Amino acid sequence: MAKINTDAFIKIPGKKDDKRIPSRVLEEIIHRHIKNGRRNIEVEGFGQHGIGGRLWDAGNEKVHIRITGQSGQRTGSLGNANTLIEVMGPASDDIGWLNAGSQIIVHGNASNGVMNGAAQGKVFIGGSIGARGMTMTKRNPRFEPPELWVLGTAGDYFGEFMAGGIAVICGHNTDTQDQILGYRPLVGMVGGKVFARGSVKGFSQKDARLSHLSDNEWNWLLTHLGFFLENIDKTELLPSFSNRSQWQLIKAKSPQEKADGSEKPSMRWFREQVWDKELGKGGLIGDLQEMKKGTIPVITRGDLRRYIPVWEQGRYMAPCQAACPTGIPVQERWKMVRLDNIDEAISMGLEYTPFPATVCGYLCPSPCMASCTRNQNYYSPVDVRLLGKAGENIKLPKPSKKSEKKIAVIGAGPGGISAAWHLALKGHIVTLFDTSNAIGGKISSVIPGSRIPTKILQAELARVKELIPEIKLNQAITHKRFSKLNMIMILPLLRLDPKNQDPCVFQALN
């Protein structure tokens, strides 16, 4: 971590009028000083939670938070990469919880849950720690792994479900037979490694194994030991910690190592007992993919798995949305489905088309599905037709506040209806004109009933009439009638009326 600036510290008391300041208020005070440009802050703690975490207002500038008194739970939680937090005494539970890059130094012991769920950053403990330290840590390969350094010993259930990162337990002032990792360490460990100076008997051999300490690993440990001891003001211990024979290295077993038993499961067993039950038809992802029995599709790995597009948080249009003729944000609809907002996902269709069931469910060739990025990742595209077909009976969206504009739409086919639909939703007064005795145009008169269930088409046309009650049928718009219409004109997909070549007289194609 870059050197922190050495400007004078501004001191923040943890009490006001002899009353303890609430944690939330203290955090607001710290943020206020950060916004005002202060980068060195000393906090007198009275057990307030989360001191030093979430100091994003500083941007890329370095911030040093020094805590005197009593720091409360989750000191430095969600700490960012430019923050140094220094606890001048012992620390309470969950220090470095969900650490996202901060460096935390504790000049004393720390309680339970140190570095719990951390993804980045370093925590240096100048004493021992309580139970469940370094649990559920994780590792993003784009960043440096999270690190936990402990001068003394670790409490029970250390490294439970550890999934990444590096822990160094120095075992200072312990007997050679003492279990420096506590009772039942590393249960469920699937990633990361632990350097330990002392006895490590009792760790979960189902999940972890002793590993040879290579020259590169020893050199890394020795170099970083000096930095750790310097931060906790114990540099005199470096010679006694530099005996390579005292150190052991524990790593997580790989899935292959865990399966190398006398009862190694077969692929058929895995398919029947795990895949089909948990992920197959009726399982977590059964609605997303269909597979032939006896096969397991290629599972994406590495960058392809980690970086499936998120379309820059809305900065760019997703391929499915770009391919949709009406511009429906298909990816947002599917997000609603995954959040169990099914009705909302279905209703979204009416915001873009008056025919979510007729067109999206039955007629459309679904270019959105053809453009779906899941096609590139050995997946099947999401079947949006199901959402479309479910749109038969959804309620009308609420139009905007009524405007004073009156608009005539000449032609009540799908194009004219769509134009009138969106104008009505914007609050305008719309009148539909058509020479036929029914609305719908070609969607009603040309497309065979085998492609669209009559019941669904009639339900959607009834919904159109509910939103647009002013519909004039059997209306031939002559030159004289056209000139008398005191409205804004919309003429979708038009051609000259063959019976009257006056250029002001039109007949809708659809």
C-alpha cells in the first residue's frame, strides 16, 4: 500500500455532552471531514460499529484512520483500497468484515470473525484472534488476494469455508505442541493457503492438505514477514521467525484430490444423483436449458465464465434489445423473472406494443433470441415467447396526464394501432380512422387463424378499444373530409388511393 500522507491528525471524540455518539452519526461525521479534504483522522471510539469502512468519498487519495479507545464491531467493514485503519488497542468482532481492499492494523488481540467474507486487503493482528477468523474469504484473480497476518494464534473453526486468500499464523509465545489454529480448522476449505508456525494437527484433512513449502513461497513469506512485523512494531521478532523448519504450509484440496477415494463417483452417478436433481428439469436452471439424457454440456470457464456481458450498466444496448423490432429490453424482463416479479415482466410488454401476445408470443420470429449472447456460451437463449403468450389478460398500463393535443391516426392496422397506442399512453386524445368495418388490418384479415388463436387476438383488440375508445370505422377519408379534420395527422404505411389520385387522399396499406 502506498505511503499515507503525514499531515496532522484531526481528532473526533466518540462522545458529545458526555453521551456516546451513535455509530451512524459518527460515520457521517467522518464522511463530512473526508469530503472537506481531511485525510488523517483520529477517532476516540466508544464501541461504535464500522469505523473506517466505506470511505469512498476520498476517491484515489490515501486516508489514515487511527482509533483510540474501544473500537466496536466490524471495524473497517467494506473498507476500500486507499484506506489504512489503525486500532491502537484490541479489536471487537468481525474486524475487516467484507474487506474490499483496506489495510487494517490492530495493536492487540482481535475477537471473533476477523476478515470474515473478505475479498481484498490486508489485516495485521499484533496478538491472537478469536473463533472463525478468515472464514468464507474469496479471491478475484484480477486483484491481489486478501491477507490475514496474526502474531499469536487463531481461535476455533479458523478458515471455515475459506475460498481464497492467504493467512499467516505466527504462533508467537506458544508451546511447540499448542494447536495454533484452534479446534476444527479449515472445515469446508476450497481455496487459498495458510502458513503456520507451530503444530497444525486437527485441521480438516478432507478439505485441506499439508504442502511442500517451495523456495518461492518461503521467499514470499520471509519478505512479507518483515513488513508485517514493522507495522505492528515487532521487528525484533524477525530473526526468531526466520527458521524455515518451524513453518508449515496448508493448501485446499482440489476437487480431483477430494474425489480420489475408493468410492470415487462415476459420471453416471453424478448425472443422476446431483445434476438431474439439482440443476436439471425442475431444478435451479432447468428452465434455462434443455439437455439430452446422457450428456452434460460444456461448462464455461475462466474469463468467459467470469465476464458474461453486463452491457456496462446500461451504457450500451444489449444485443437482444437492439434486435427487437419494438425495442423491448429483453434482458430487463428476464431480470424481473429471476427476481420472481413475473407479473411485472409480463406487463412490461404493453409499454412497447399493443400486441404482446399476438406478435411477441406467436408471430414474431424472435430476432432477440437469435442475437442472445447465451448462444455464444454453450447455453440456450431465454424463450421470451412464453412471456409474450402470457400477455393476453394483463391490465392496461396507466396513461400519462391528459394533454390538449388531438391526433387522428388514419389506418387501424397493426402500424396505425401501435402509433395510436403510444400516443394514447402519452396522454393525447387519439381517434383511429379506417375504411374497414373492423380494426386489426392484415393481422386480422390475412394471417391464418392457425398461427394466432382467435381468442387471443380478440382479447388484445378489445384491450386496444378500451384504451382508444374513439375509433371511426367505414370511414373513407376524402380530400374534403381530410381538410376538415382539425387534428394532427398520422398516416402510417400509406399509398395513394387508386380510386382518387388526389395526393391528399390516402388509404392505409395495413
